[in-house]
Amino acid sequence: MTMSACPSDTLAIAVAQLNSSLGDIVGNAGKVRRARVEAARQGADLIGFPELFIAGYPPEDLVLKPAFQAACRAMIETLARETAEPGPAQVHSPRDTALKRLPPIDLRKAAYPRH
């Protein structure tokens, strides 16, 4: 059994301190996927990413564009669905006020904290 399949008194958390590229939603998601694979290999149950990782930082006026917001949201929802597979859950945190106006996302195992 994998670590995440067995109940345990231990929660292994990985922190992905990575650099994202501003506006490169697909490329940033690729980095998330690779980091998740590595975290799973090391036995993590949860992996956290820097704020606005999918959008890139600092997003400035990009977050005011509805199409950009929708693309970020769609990618986060895609990543959440992938989290249903074995491996660590993912935590993404959009702190920008423009993104905070989005309704909550049902992420199953993943977390999308709202501040």
C-alpha cells in the first residue's frame, strides 16, 4: 500500500518553493505536476505551492481579465481532479482580491484556501 492509502498518525507535508512564470498557466501547471510526482516519491501526503503559482507572480492587471481568471480556475480544477489519483493533495492559495471574488471550488482532496 502507498503511504496515502494507509491511515496513519503522521502527515507528511512537502513545500514546493518553485518559481512560476507570469501568465504561463500551462507551464506552471506542468511544474505543479512534476513537483507532485517528486513529493509522492518522497512519501508526502500534502504539497503546498506559493501564492498565485498558477497565474505567476506578480500578476498585476492580468487578474482583472475575466478570461485569465477563468483559465486559472479551470487549470486549478483540472489539477484538483488529478489529485484524486494516488499521491499528495495539493494546496494553492490565490490571495489577490480579483481572484478572491471567485466562488469556492469543490476540490475533493485538494485545498483552495480563501483568505
